[in-house]
Amino acid sequence: MACEQLEESIVADGNGKEEEVGVMGIGAADGADDQHGGGGKLSMKSLLWHGGSVWDAWFSCASNQVAQVLLTLPYSFSQLGMLSGILLQIFYGFLGSWTAYLISVLYVEYRSRKEKEGVSFKNHVIQWFEVLDGLLGPYWKAAGLAFNCTFLLFGSVIQLIACASNIYYINDRLDKRTWTYIFGACCATTVFIPSFHNYRIWSFLGLGMTTYTAWYLAIAALINGQVEGVAHTGPAKLVLYFTGATNILYTFGGHAVTVEIMHAMWKPAKFKYIYLLATLYVFTLTLPSAAAMYWAFGDELLTHSNAFSLLPKTRWRDAAVILMLIHQFITFGFACTPLYFVWEKVIGMHDTKSIFKRALARLPIVVPIWFLAIIFPFFGPINSAVGALLVSFTVYIIPALAHILTFRTASARMNAAEKPPFFLPSWTAMFVLNMFIVVWVLVVGFGLGGWASMVNFIRQVDTFGLFAKCYQCPKPPVAATVQSPAPLPHH
């Protein structure tokens, strides 16, 4: 009986609200933005487990935005050159913040319309494809579902690849493929985390971990100094340039889970500028670390997509590796949780009370992720491919087009739940900006970026093969000793 009560409590926290709260926070208990449930009493569960405040959303956005990509940005700088690397980070950072804002506006519009119709979301987590369905119809739902789910699938794959790549620099007795098997099993435990409500402590710790890692990279690179004969030839080739550019597009395209993070808030309408504030903090991590690493190692990064591989083995580096491993576990959960929700809805398990039954139902989602991480272990190049082919539509093109079409009529603009922001008060100006994003990302991100990243990705397959046992691993000393006996007969 106690076990059943515990399960119901967890599901109540994770799959809705303990009392029905509107998108604007209407209907919540007084002070709900600071405390939730329990009559305002602070408990250990609410402190560590039950998050829904503005701060929780900020930590979730910032923590989710910069995970393993922190280690591939120096690689991107070597492809782009210092100036382009810095400018494109700032450009795509603000572009991504704008489209996250558009997603939040569309969520508020959809939910406010549904609440006026008397629809309850107490035991239902709203997702992006449902917002598109409610505002624009079934074809948009299908497009949103296809792009979002595929992106999240490969986002989870990337986290597994990153786990194996990182742990190898602490313990190379096992190859990266074997580590992928091990971490696949570890990451499967995320099936027990009900929803984004329950990432409060994980988001807080995750951001602390990436903050340490980013500043470790920057400081270690500066202390190490420039390597002998360092060269900074980037940008040298168009293929490399646009591959690096799409990796940065991917970096600031982490808001495929924006709707789920918003839904976990007690007052979702307060989300508006959270992603922008999270991005500004992320700049303090990505820009110094990538610039310092590129300054120190230059073109060597072109063949070392994981920044850890060029830094000397010290206890500081080991600490950074371990912290990133834990954070990648958290980010795996962030990427997988929306997939779990979709699968639960497909098989009719989304309203199930038992967290253990839901966990078992979620397990089939982990298996293809595990398998794909073993087939394509290309740390770095896979980020660019996912960025060009999936993030470009999921994060930039679809939200911008959806916003234009949702508010194309005068009546929709007049009755909009969210009016244009103070810094861009004209609907026409918003539409012009949205069309610029659509055209830019379609041509530069999907077109040129897709071409470059796929050429680079195919080269990795040709060089290392599918199911590569140890991608970009240094050749073991044994190889030299095997060849050394050959010259002996000549002496």
C-alpha cells in the first residue's frame, strides 16, 4: 500500500500538477511560483525533486543546452577559424533564443485556447507536435512529430557516444565500443524519472558540472600554452567551414524539449525570456573554452574532435571527465523523456499510475538508441549532420513558419494570448524576422550545412567503418613492436 502511494505521488509530481493550474498560473495556490503542493511547507521532496519555478526552467534550459557539445566546439573553431567561430556562436545563440521564444508563444496560445474550451491537462504532458496539431492541423503534427522525435533520438545517441569517448581518456583498458555498451545500460535507468518536474537537482548539478568543465578547458589550454609549430589555417575548405557552422547551429538548438520544460512550470507564461537568459550564461562557457583551446592547439583539433584528447592527463582533467559523464547521463534523460512521453501515448500508458509499469513500457525506446551509438560512433561529425538535417527544421524553420501561419489573420492577432515583445512590437517586423530565419537556415543550415556535414560524415565512415571499435583512438604502442622485428635479418 505504501509503495502504491509513493508511485501515485511521483506520477502526480511528474505527469501534471497536484491541482489544476492554468497556463498563466490562474488557479494555483498563493505563492505557487515559490512552493508547490504541501500547503506551502518546504519538504526535502519539493526541494530536490519537485521543480516548476522560473529558476528550475532556467537551470533546465542552460544545463540541456551545453553538454558534450562543449567538447566539440574547439573542433568547430579549427574548421571555422577564430573570428567566424565567435561570430557564429553569437549569431546562432540569439537566433535560437528567438525561436525558443516563438515556441513558448505558440504553447501559450494553444493551451489558452484549450483551457477556454474546458480541456484539462492535469494528467497529460503537452508536447510540441500537439501544439502544432491544435494550431495548424494534422500535417503539421506529422512534421513536428517526425523531426522532433528523430532529433531527440539522435540527440540521445550523441550523448552515449560522448560518454564512451570521455571515459576512454580515464580508462583506456576497454575500447570505446565496449564503454558504449556499459553506458547504454546505465542511461537506461532514466526510464524511472517521470518528467521534467523531477529534474530539479539534476539540472542544478548538471550546470555546475559543465561550468567546471568549460573553465577547466579554458584555463588548462592557457596554462599549456601554444604547442610547438601551432598553425591556425581555418577556414581552409568549404566542407569544413559549413560542417563547423552546423555544429554551432546544433549547439544552440537544444530546445526540442522547450514545450516539456514549459509544461513542467507552475506558471508557463513566465517562460518567455528564460531561454535567452540561459543562452547568455552559456556564452560565458562556450566562447572562452573554445577560443582558448583553438589558440593553444590550432589545426591539431581538426583530427581531435574531443577536446579532452589534447590535454595532459591530470587529476583536474579526470575530474572534468567524470563530471561530464554524469552530466551526459542527465542530458540523455532530457533528450529521451519526450520520446518516452510519445511512446507512452502511442501504447496507452501515459496515464498509468505505476512508475514501474511506465518504466518497463519505456525500455524499448533505449534499445535503438544504444544500437545506433554503436553503429555511428563518430564524435563531432555526427553533431553537424544532426544539426543540418534535423535541428534546422525542428528548432528554426518549423517554429518560425508555424508562428507566421498561426497569426496570419487579423482576428488571430487581435485575440492572441501573447502580444509581440516590447523590443519588436510590430507583427510585420516579427513576420519579416521569421521569414529571414526560414530562408537563412534553409539555405545555409540545411542546404550548405547538410552537404558539408554529410560529405564529412561519409568520410568518417570510409576511414573508420561502421561499428568502429575505437573512433579516433591513438594507435597503441603494441603496433610498433609488431613491426619492429622485420628489419632484424638485415643486421
